[in-house]
Amino acid sequence: MFGCSCYYLSTSSGSWDEGREDCKNRGGDLLVIDSADEQKFISTFTKQQAWIGLNDKETEGSWKWVDGTSMMMP
């Protein structure tokens, strides 16, 4: 848990779309990182590659989270 969020790390592999569908079937969605603190928290328990909820499917090079928010640039 971090704040009001729970995280699930699956041992399954597959495409981004398959990962998102698996999350949705479990009642959630892929990770949306909202802060530097959350990024730091996530990095403490996963050292392997994992899908997050960021993509540029709608417009190449325009990154958005699965909740529709734009990726914030530092």
C-alpha cells in the first residue's frame, strides 16, 4: 500500500494490452505514478521490468496515463 493505492505484481508475462486486461479483470488498472514519492516507493519493491499505465497509443510521442492525464515533464 501507498496512500490509498494497492499494488499487485503479477508473475505472468505478456504485452502491455494483455497486462492491462489482466489488471482490469482483477478490478484495477495499470499503475499511474502521481508523484516522486510514489515513484520512489515503487522502485523499492520491484527491480524487474513491469508494465505501467503510460502509453502513446492515441498520438505517437504524446504520452498519457491510463486515467487520461498527460505525463508531467520535470
